[in-house]
Amino acid sequence: MSNVDLARLQFAMTSIYHFLFVPLTIGLSFLTALLQTSWHRKGHPEDLRLTKFFGTLLVINIAVGVVTGLVQEFQFGMNWSAYSRFVGDVFGAPLAMEGLAAFFLESVFLGLWIFGWNRLSKRVHLATIWAVAVGSALSAAFIMAANSWMQRPVGYELDPTTGRAQLNDIGAVLTNTVFLWAYVHVLLASLVTASMVMLGVSAWHLRRRTSPEVFGRSARLALIVLVPSALLSLAVGSHLGVVETTYQPMKIAAAEANWNTCGPCSFSLFQIGGGKNDQTPKQIIEVPHLLSLLATGTWNGSVQGLNELQAEYEQKYGPGEYVPNVFIQYWSMRVMAYGGSLVVLFSLIGAVLLWRGRLGRTRWFLRLAVWLAPLPFILNISGWMLTENGRQPWIVQGLQLTKDGVSPSVGTATIVTSIIVFFVLYGILAIVCTILMTHYARKQLAPEPPPGAEPAREPEFIY
Amino acid sequence: MTTFWFIVIAVLWAGFMVLEGFDFGVGALHGVVGRDDAGRREVIHTIGPVWDGNEVWLITAGAAMFAAFPGWYATAFSGLYLALILALVGLILRGVAIEYRHKRDSARWRRRWSVVLTASSLVLPLMFGVALADFGYGLPIDASQEFVGSFWDLLPFYSVVTGIAFLATTLLHGAIFLGTKVDGAPHMRAARVARVLVPLVILLVITMIVWTYLAVGGGILPSIVALATIAAVLAAGWLVVRRRWGWAFVATAVTLAGMVLSIFTGMYPNVMVSSLDAANNLTIHNVSSAPYSLGVLTVVLAVLFPVVLLYQGWAYRVFRRRAGTGQSVTRP
């Protein structure tokens, strides 16, 4: 393996790991804020117990999300110093804004929320959890703006003497079409993730009849959030595909394993084989016209094939291999799309059961809800595999190749050391975090305080 | 404009050392000051609500380096690679230790996280002190601004002494912070630790400041910073003996800020010195972003930074009450 491959492996490993925690943090902070708001407005004591219960899960999850985020912030310079030099003028700005606008907000107010239960007035305390939710969503906004610039660079010029990218229009960077659609998609996916987890945990308790009246409420809230988020996430994601076809046709052509330009194009539901040396894999099922519809939004739209794009890129950028790994693209796309559809179907069944008032008694659905809770995490990772693998061989689409972005001064042994260190450390963290999460997710709710008693001095989950 | 951003980054690093400095110190001393589990919980509780916000100063300093001086960020972070891996491991473990230590009712679980918290809180100020010292003292950097040395080149004697000076000062800073926050036996132990540390810290800080002045750079501003820092550390010693904890805390805060600023004012306009050839030095001119980008950053900073200071200051006000007399640790 070359240094580039190793550096990519490390980035992929640490980023995928980090992004297991991020969507749950974003989504769960909103759901917890909604629970606390409901308690604040209507005064049901069940809502307060739920706020504290799911707040504990949020805090456990956020701890790993925050500390693994440090690695993200540092490793551009560590492994990708040539890239950092080349794009820092543009790419650094959203990162600095993220620190100032989002991280401070999230961290300071999380501390206030956890420790502020009886130091702040109820109204101010409620505001702190909303600040955490807004902070986490803002942080995603800036990092998505930075990432989208790598997918579709805008608002920059190349300095004639140094050859480096320089920002000349911050507005363009922050209104990049790719950014807007990808960001909404990430937010919706976060809500899907958190509501599936909330639903799964609630279902676990409902099956065991531990405080069914309380967990019935959280299951209801989870479903109310899940149904629209799952539907919209699918729709927005599908539109993001159309947007990306315009700017990164290679990515979408590879996701469809579409080697030769077609029109109208069929959508391949399942294939065996495929890849660089197997351009005519065995198609198991195809749906006519569907690819044209998905990629271009028209019935007979033409979609460029990988071979044509490769020829075009060689003309434009010189000889080289411009086709990303088709196998990864094809399957990450399908895992995401099929899994996403499954979530939509599942949420609609849940909505019907809720409507008929049978949610708490339909045991097969509750069992399914527990088992499906990990699914959104797989979908989130597939989405990132699709979008980042599809950008290859570019680190910044059309501007810099990944192999040119790596740190020249960092040796193979050094990168291998860091991969091993992070692998071991992240493995241990995963075990510890899972132990704590399952422990607290299965825990009984804190007992309801008798009426008229002094409210609990500190919530269960602080020191 | 580049000078302005040099100052911003210096202030962010100084803020990081002052704020995270005391929670490093508290983390390192929590086992000594809080003898039993209740005591340790009380001690950690003093930093629980604020440590995460303190750490954002570091993240923002790193991001500001990336945005305003991409070449500095690129050379420093790839050059200090192995040291940063160690720092990241420390930061990750420390964050998790603080958040997870109390989440299981098991003595063994807590003891293990306590060991992690102590070790990481000792290693981190040392590492960041060494890194800052390396910027000013010089590392083998070639003409294409790439670091060409090995891990051991990161540890010249000056940098090691500076790292130890930062470590000792954060310990004192933490002990004094506990002096203002806890009562009873833990307070007595924190006071004893502070008194023991005072002579050592005074010696180390004066050595570091004088050496910085000689090795990194002198001049009018650096000499003012140096004198102020020495005055602050002497004042801190006197105030500790007089048990004026509040003012002693201010004095160690000024000391830590002064130590950071002595390096920054000394090396200006360099941001990383090359030990191979002065022509290879990274300066605020040859690694900076273009004026448009710096302008955007300045507007963002001008709007957001005062707001950040306001709500972080408010958070400190909310949690200003002494832990022992408050209601914070009397959980069954």
C-alpha cells in the first residue's frame, strides 16, 4: 500500500467512526429539546423523566462524538499537508467559523444544561438544550459547506504565482447548491437516526411493559418525527443525486455501474459482478426508464457512461484513471436507497399502528423496531462512502488529485503507527460506549417524585 | 491584517492555556486532593461544567491557524505528527474519562478512569508547551517549508524545559483553582500542594522566560511581557502563602498567558523558525491566506467572538459557587 492509500484508509476509518456519533448527537439533541419543551409547556411529569432518560444517552454519545471530532480537525494538516496548503485559504474559513459559531455554543451550553438543572430557571434551562441542538446543527452546516466545496469548488480563484486556491466569494461557498441539498439531507438523516434509536429503545421497554405509559409517549414522538424525516430524506437524497449528476457525473455513473452512455436508461436493481474489468455484469433485475428519471428528472433523459466520461476527462486533465471504484459506488448507493425505503415503509406501518392506538401492543412491530435501530447508522455510512469514494481520484473535484494532497514529510511507518493507535483506541471506546449506552438504555426510568416533594437536586446522569 | 491574525492566534493559545490550564491541573491533582471517591467527585465536579468549553479554545486556535495561515497549519501539524497523535490520544481519553468516570457504580471502573484522567492531564500541558516552544525555537524545516527531522528533533532541551514549566504552572493553577472552589480537607490538601509547587514553578517560569528572551527573540514588547510574567509568578507565590486564592488564581492566569505570549512576541513575525536556515523560516507573510479571506474571517470574528466571551463568561458566573457549600455534590 502506498502512503496515499494508507492516509486514505486512516481518514476513512476515523471519519466513518466519527460519523457514527454525529447524526445521533444532532438528532437526539433536537428530540431531547422537544421532550423538554413539551414538559415545560404541558407539565406532564412523564416528559421530564423522558428528557432525563434520553438526555443521558445524548451525553454518553456526545462525549465520543466531540473527542473524535478533534482528530478530524487535526488530521488535514497531519496527513494532508499539501492539500491544506493548497486549499487552506478557502477551506479553512468554514472550519474557523465552525469553531467560533458552533463548537463554543454546543460545548458551553451542554455544560450549562447538564449541570444547570437547579441553578437556572426552567425557561433558561430549556433554552440551553436548544442552544446545544442549534450548535450541533450549525457545526454540521459549516463542515458540509467545506466538504461540498471539495465536491464542487466555487467562489475561488487560483493564485497565478503560488497556484493555490484563494477565496473570492464566501457567499458562493455558503450557497453552493451541492452544500444546500447535502446539508438538508444530513439533517434529515440525523433526525431519522435519532428517532429510530428512540423508537427502538422505547419499543424495548414497551415489550417488557416497564413504564408503558411513559415509553408510549416517546415512541409516539419518535414516530411523529420519523415519518416525515424518512420520506423527505429519501426525496432530498434523490434530488441530491440529480444535482451531483451535473457537477460530478462520474460519481453517479459509477453508482449506476453505467459504462456506456444511455438514454433512456434502465435502473439496475441487482447485479452480480461488475467493476473495471467486467463492464457487462449479469443484470438480475432492471427497471426501464427509472435511471433517466432519477438522474435527470426526465423520462428519456440521457446519462453519460463511464467510458465516455473517462475519455472526456483525459482530454481535459491529461492521461490518468478517472473512474472511481464502481463496486463501492454501486453497492453503497443500493444499500442506502433500499435501506432508506425500508425505513420509510417501517415508519408508515408504525404510523398506522399509532393511529389505531395499537402501537404498544403489536409485539412483532416492537421487536422489529429494536432490531432496526442500528440500520440508520449503516445507511449514513453508505451515504458517505457513496459521496467520498465517488469523488476519487480527486481530493478537490477537478483541481487537485488525492495523491497530490498527501503530506510529503510523513513516512509510511508514521502513518501505520497512527492507524494502529487509532484502531485500538477507537475499538476500546466503541466497547466502553456500547456498554454504557445499553446499560442506560435498559435502565428503568428514575422514579417519579411524589407530588409536592422538593424536585430532585441533580439529574441522574451527572457526577 | 496578517499581524492581526497572528495576535488572534496568540490570544487563542493563551486563552487555551489559561482556561484549560486549570482543568488540566485539577484533572492531574484530583486523586491527591480528593482522597476518597466522594472527594474526587467533588473535585472533578468543579471543572465538569466548563472543561469542554475550555477545550474549544484549542480547536479554534487550530482552525484559525488553518484558515489564516494554511502553510503554518500544514507544516506544524505534519511536522509534529507523532506528538500530535499522542496529544490526540490524550485529549480523547481525557474527555471520555471526565464524562464516563461517574457513569457506573463500580470502584474498579472509577479507579481506572481516574488513572487515565491523571495521566492525560499531566501529558497534555507538557506536550502543548513543547509544541509552542518548538515554533519559536526552531525545527529542521527545508526550503519547501517541509519538516525534515525525526521525532527526537521535536525535543530540544529548551522545549522540554518550557513544556515542564507549562506542566508545573498548570498544576499550580489547578491547585489554586481548587483553593477557591472546595472546602474542608480537600481545601487543605489543595493548599498544601500549591505551597509545595510555588518555589518550583517560580524557578521554572523564570528560567523559561529568560531562555525564551535569549533564544527566541528580544525587543521592547518581549521584555515587557517577560517582566510582567515574572512579576505575575512572584505575585502568585506570595498570594498563595497569604492564602489569597482568588487573586492568586488571577496571577497564575497572567503567568500562563505571559508564557504563551513571550514565545509569540519573541518569534514575531516568524510563525515557525527553521533551525537549518533563517531563509526557510515560516513568517506571517509567506504562509498567510489572501486579504479577502482574512477580511471575511475578521468580520466573522468581530461578530461572534464577543458573543462567545459573553456566554462563556456567563457560564462561569452560573457555576461560580463553591462546590462544598453549594448543593452540587450531595447526591445520594
